[in-house]
Amino acid sequence: MPKPFSLQPLLHLAQQKNDAALKNLGKLNKQQQSAQDKLAMLQQFRRDYQEKFQDAARGGMAPIDLRNFQDFIYRLDQAIEQQQRVIEHATDSVNSGRVELKDARRKMQSFDTLAQRHIEAEKKREAKAEQKMQDEYSGRFAAQKTAEKNDDESEPHIRSES
């Protein structure tokens, strides 16, 4: 009977960590994409609002309306800068997640390699034990045949008289 792989719990743990790292990287990629989508939306909103401002300015506008447009565009610019920082943070998180996944995958593969070596060693051990059993059986069978032959030769022959 083959011996169980003594590091199986560690292999299982490494597989779980790899799965968790993969899931985490997926979540981080989704967050980064969401942040990029939000930035694109803010930038498009700013362009649209800038066009409205320019159209309104060409037709003439009250100083208070001019000030309100400028304040809103300024706030949009701040939101865009803040969203760019969010994207930078998300990108750093994705990169860290990739490193984490790479490390987890490397550890899992190391334990998997050890498990494969264990399986191969057990197969060799079993084959060697089976060969030994067959050799012993063949040896016993040959000894039994030799003993039977010797018994046949040593038995006196009864001659029939005619």
C-alpha cells in the first residue's frame, strides 16, 4: 500500500492560497476597470460642460453664471485628478495582486512537483516489492519442482515380472 504524501496538507493550503490570489486579482482588475470607466465618464462630462460653457459665453452671460460655470469646471478638474490617483492606487494594487498570484502559483507548483516525485517513488517501490514477490514465488516454484524431480528419482521402481 502506498504511503500518503506527507506534505499533502501544505499542497492543499498552497492550492487554496493560489485560488484566493487568483480571485483577489480578478476583483482588483474589476476595481481598476471601474475606476478607469469612472475617469472616462468624468472627462467626457467635463468636455461636454466645457462646450456648454463656451456656447453660453459666446451668446453672453451674466458674471454670476460665468463664475458658476468656472467653479463647476474647477470641481470637475479636482474630481478628475482625484480619480487619477484612485487609478494609480488601483494599478499598484493590481501589480501587487499579480506578484501575490505569481508567488502563490510558484509555491503550489513546488508542492505539486514534490507530490509528483512522491507518487513516482511510490510506484517504483511498489514495482520493486512486486518484483521481489514474483522472484520469491519463482524461486519457491523452482525449488518445489527440483524437490519433486529428486523425489521421483529416489523412489524405487517396482518392476513388473512377466
